[in-house]
Amino acid sequence: MRLAFAVLATSLVASSFASAQVPAQVEACRLSGLAAIKERSPSLDQITLDMESLAISKANTKVGDTPITMVVMGDAYLQRDKSDKPNRFVCLLSDHDKIVLTFFTEQ
């Protein structure tokens, strides 16, 4: 019983630690996406990325002559609460984690 409890406690601590850390590239994508959305909808002041839906993939490809080194995709909520339907979010990063593109689409 103690062993099962210890394993459960360790799992909970590990999962909460992992979910608390947001990679810098993901936060950069979120901020870039927020800036782009605010140009069209100035009243929007927050984007929440669903960390459980995010796929963060290293890449070795190009768009035109621009190298793409990482792709971030997942669900993004454009309102303060999660009652709205999520939008699909895509972010392309280049060398030195430079944001090349952020894109939102309704599902």
C-alpha cells in the first residue's frame, strides 16, 4: 500500500512539474499570436494554449528560402474562459527560435 501511494505521489509531482514548465518557444509563439490577433481584434487581451493538445516538433525543412526548425500546433482559446470552442493554432519557428508564422483557424 505504501509503495502504491509513493508511486502515485511521485507521478502527480512529476506530471504537475512537467505541465508547469512551458518551453520558451511556445511562449514566444503565444505572444506573437496575441500580437497578430490584436491587430484585427484590439479588445482581445489573452490567448490560452491548451498544453495537453500541443504538439511541439523539431523540423528540418524550408518555406521558400527560410529554414523551419520547429513547428508548434495545438488548441488555442481566444477568450478568457474555456467555454468557447478552441481555435487550431500553428506556429513555425526558424533558426534561433525566430517566429516565422503564427496562424489560427476555427475548428
